[in-house]
Amino acid sequence: VPIDPRSVQLERLVRAYPWRPTTRPGIAGPGEVQFSVTLRTGDIYNLVREWLGPWDYDGVQIGRFKGLWTHFRMHKDHSNSRPSLAYQFGRYTNGQVFLAAPSPNDPPDECAHHRSWYVFEGRRYHWMHAVTSGTRYSIIYFARGPPVDQATVPPPQPVPPRLLKDPSAKAATSFV
């Protein structure tokens, strides 16, 4: 399958971004430093808006997850007004993103997309397993809005602790 030239350009821009360490309280693990930034101007932001066309979203968050045990904890994006669009790429092992199922009786959904845009409901609880090797990049195109009515967002489902703490408990997933 041929790669869209916009993918190549976007990935090049994100890889070349001048990353600075950040902390995201409640999302980063204890003592972890992450590389994440929200953009509302510039080449990356403009390319995403041009590529995705009619979506009227107001921010692009880019992230870089590199090295052993870089992950993010279960959280939800309370201030999003509607679903986000997500894109992930890189050469890495593990780093899977999971989205809590609407029903606590159902298993979580794994967002296993790689190098393609997909709709991502960030108002539901979600988390990422540790990247155990390589570098994983993510791009999230989101819309802010009035606070979400908590009655419309499902509560987190019970997640086996081994899934959150030990990514090797699940078969490794490698992306190239």
C-alpha cells in the first residue's frame, strides 16, 4: 500500500520537532518525564488541518514516547467537546493504547492503528502500555468545549493490574 505523501511530511516534521521534557500530572508515571506539546499554529498544525479538511478542531497534541517504561496512566480528556482524531507512528515495541469499553462487562478496545488516522473517544478512560523499545510518536487532533456531562461518560472498567504494569504479560506488538 503506497504511503500518503502527507504522512511522510507530517512524520518528518514531528520527528524534527524541538522536543522539551514535560510532566503531565495524573498521566505520567511517578518520576517519568514525557515529551508532549499542544500546537495551535505552525507547520504541523497547518498540515493536520489541511489534511483532515472539514473537521473544525482547535488543537494538535504531539507526543514522543521513547525508551523503557514510558507510558501513560488511565485518564480521560474531560474538556474535549467531541471525539478526537489520532495518528501514531514510529519503530517501537508495545506502547498499545487501550480505550475502556462502554460496558464494564466488556474488555477494553485496543487502538492498534499505525500510520493511519482513526477516531478516538478521549472522553472515555484510556491508557497506554509502556514502550519497551524504540520510539513511538502520536498526533491527536482535538476539540475543546464545555465540560462533558459525566453521566454520558462510562465509568472505568476494572482493568487487570498486570495489563497496566507489565506490558510483557501480553504478547509484544512491534510496529515498523
